Amino acid sequence: MPIYVGNLSYTATQEDVEAVFAEYGTVKRVQLPVDRETGRKRGFGFVEMSTDAEEDAAIEALDGAEWMGRDLRVNKARPREERRSGGGGGGGGWGNNRQSGGGGYRSEQF
């Protein structure tokens, strides 16, 4: 299972992250997601290692460790949750809703 690495420096490269994790075993893959609009790194990533024991050793050693001026958050990655499609629910009162007086809020909220 991949390792989640949070609070990464935005200047950290895949090679930087791989070098740090290689101290605890064989790194199979490093993924640093980038923002679709800006192309900038998002400050987190995922690391895959060869064995569970290597992953556990890396997590134990690096979670909370200071690296590149930041305290890392390192743990087992959770499966990605599916997002609901449809763009929202049934008229939560936001937007230009004439029934709510045009202010964007439902009157019952105040």
C-alpha cells in the first residue's frame, strides 16, 4: 500500500523524496501531484516501497520529522473516496435565488 507524505516543501523533487525514503528500503515509485491550473506541486505525495516492513520503517522514522524546513506527515495512504457526481444537492440556498431575497442565503438560517 502506498505511503502518504504530507506537508512537503513545494520545492521538493521526486529525486529528493526518493533519496530520503531510500534510506529505509527500495523505493518503487514516487508521485508528487501537481495543480491542474497552475502546474505547481500541491505539497503532498505518495511513495511506494518494495515491502510492508520497509514502508513501516519509513513511516516510523519520518512521521513528524523536519525536512526542508517542514514537519512531515507520513502514514499509510487511504483509498481515494469516490466523489458524488451532480454538482451539489437540492438548492441549499446559495447563489442568486429570488425566493431568498437575492442575498444568497435562505431566510430560515437567520
